[in-house]
Amino acid sequence: MRQNIFRQFLEERGQRLTKERNAVLQKAFSCKGHFDPESLYMEMRKKGVKASRASVYRTLNLLYECGLVEKVRQTEHGTIYEHSLGGQHHDHMICLECGEIIEFYSERLEKLQEEICQERNFKGTNHTLEIRGYCRHCQTKITVPEGDGSHG
Amino acid sequence: MRQNIFRQFLEERGQRLTKERNAVLQKAFSCKGHFDPESLYMEMRKKGVKASRASVYRTLNLLYECGLVEKVRQTEHGTIYEHSLGGQHHDHMICLECGEIIEFYSERLEKLQEEICQERNFKGTNHTLEIRGYCRHCQTKITVPEGDGSHG
DNA sequence: ATAAATGCAAATCGTTTGCAACGGA
DNA sequence: TCCGTTGCAAACGATTTGCATTTAT
């Protein structure tokens, strides 16, 4: 269970699993998909869970260090996280029109990346793939700027 | 030539290719690999090229908008760019030990991504793949810290 | 002449940090 | 009790922006 993972991680470093840290942990794992520190903090406030913004940031860093959360991507407006337990590794498609983030997973893709790493003598531990473009809904909405029909 | 691309882009928007903008353009393209706004600015200063930090940022944004530079990745310490002309599209491997960034390109990978997009009805326009791990040099150096069995 | 661009410094904004008060082992 | 932790607010650092001045066209 993640609490134990976190607790053990902290103990190894002589740190404690406080209620604030636990609250952040729970909240982070309650998120279905992605989240950012600020909304996490705000939601905690809304629900009356006491933890300062500073503690949220501090705890998120700890969770990141022990691998319980991942940084999905860093935008100009901050870091987006997601928790990394139970959920299979996956990559993302991001719609440039509506901002939707679509998660996907491809075994072939994973395999291919391993091959590529081997070929280059690189020991890959993890990766992030972000495909930008237009989701099925927005493709139709778009008034294609320049003629299409066939694309390379 | 990139100057013309930039000039035309600007003209279409009723903007001008000033010497400051041109200086940033030249400097950006003089960079072999990646660069960040601050170092670009500092190097320009060092060489006596007059352009304020603000102009560097403003111009970089313009260059980004017209596709002459790409954002390679956003770190906690800022945005890393690279110019995108002449150079084929490529992805990156990042060594967690020494920080080296290795560029690579795989036709198979590109193809596979297209397939994945088609399968999901997503119209991909571009992507970023970042494989993190250890480069050939650092693999050997690593004294596996507390390497215990499980890793994600 | 006119509209755009510049430089500067102040403003933003996400995130971190110093410090005094606090609290669990 | 002893440290680690918290919350606050100030500090930070990258980037943006308001504005008066400068500069192309």
C-alpha cells in the first residue's frame, strides 16, 4: 500500500509521515488523472483538510523522490503530476485545440524504444512521449488553414 | 533562408524585422544544439550585440510561433530551445547522471506513432519523446546506490 | 508622421525557503 | 525532550508587461 511505501521511504531518511503529508498523499491518489499542486491545495482547503501550500509542494517533492508520483509535463504555468501506482505506464496525446489529454499505451512502442536504447547503448529507465495534435472532436471543428487531403 | 522566413512571418503580421530580432535569430541559429534564453542573452552581451533580455524573450517567442525554433523541454529552471531548420526532427535521450542530451531519430518510431494516432483517431502534428536513463559512459560508472530488486 | 519596437524596471506566478512555533517518536 | 515539520510570508528566478522613448517605413 502506498502509505507504507511512503512511510518506509521517509523512515529511511529519518523523516516522519505526518498527517499533512498523508493528506497530500491521499489527495494525490484520489485524483483520477493529472493534477497540479495548486488545485490539489485548493481542493484540500475546500474539504477542510489543513495543509499549507508549502507543505503541498514539499510533500509532492517527496512523493516524486520516492516514485509515487510522476511529473507528466512542465508547462509554462507549472508542473503537472500524476500518481504512478496501479496505473500502467502510459503516454499522452494532447489536443492543441481543446487541451484534452488522452492517455494511451502501446506495447509495440515500448518495445521499440527498448530496441532503440539497446542500439545506442543507452540504459533507459523511463520516458515521456507527448504527441500533440487534434483529438477526434476537434479535427472536424478545425477550419483547416491550408489545403489538405493528403498529408505526409 | 531563415531570415526570409522570419521576415515574411513578421510582415504578414505587420511586424518588422529589426536588428535586435535579427540578432536573436542569428544567435539562435549559431547554436549547435540546445540553448536557453539567458545564455543566449549573455552571449549576445559578451559579443557586444545590443538587445535587451526582454527583446530576447520576445523574439524567441516569435521564432517559436513561426516554427523556427522549438521548445526542447521545460525544466524547473527554464525553457530549453533548439532551432529547427536543416536539422531533421529528432528525439532525445537524457542521461540522469551527467545530464548529456543525446539526439536520435528512428524512422520506425515515427511510423509507429503515426499508426498509433490513426488507431485512436488522433491527428498528430508533432511530438516530443524523452527517454531518461544512463548514457554509455555513466552506465559503467554507476555504483548502483541501493539497487534492490523492484523498479518501475 | 505613425505605428511598432526597444529597454528598463516593476509585476507575475509557480515554487522554494528562513524562521519561530508546534508536535510526534 | 528532541528533531523534524508546519505555516507564513518573504525570497526566488524565469518570463512578461507597462510605459516612455526610439526607430523604421
